[in-house]
Amino acid sequence: MSNIPSSPGAYRLIKDNVVIYVGSAKNLLERYFDWANNPDNPHVKQRGWDTFAWQTTSTHNEARRLELKWYYHFQPVCNMVAPPGAA
């Protein structure tokens, strides 16, 4: 956790080596604390997660594109709503 940057990027929540959720953030560190303290997604709350993996990007728009790429690649079970542009 101490090495999570305050940069924009995309992230994955992982449980038992399976990606269960993907997202993007303007500030990865803040988003980590959001998930650690009170995840809004009821499916993630029910399953829990053990790893917060991320990749930084130069802009939030890049992060959203990476989120979309990961969404199609991993097909995470807890993404209740598809990322923007996935429709």
C-alpha cells in the first residue's frame, strides 16, 4: 500500500488470483483507500479482495482506455456496469 502512487491509472481487484473488478482513477491512492474502507459494489463486498494491482497512466483518459481493455480481457464478475465506451 505504501507504494501506491497518487497518479491517474487503472486498477484491478484480485481475489485468489482471479481479477474480480477493474476500474480507473484520477488518484490511485485515494481509490485504494475508498475500496479498503468502504467498497460501494455489493458483489465486491461479498467476495472480498486480497490484491490491489495497478498501472499508472499519464492522464485519466488513458486510464479509462486501459480499464476498458482490461474489462474485455479479464471479464471481471463484479463489474456491475460496463466502463464508458464498452457498449
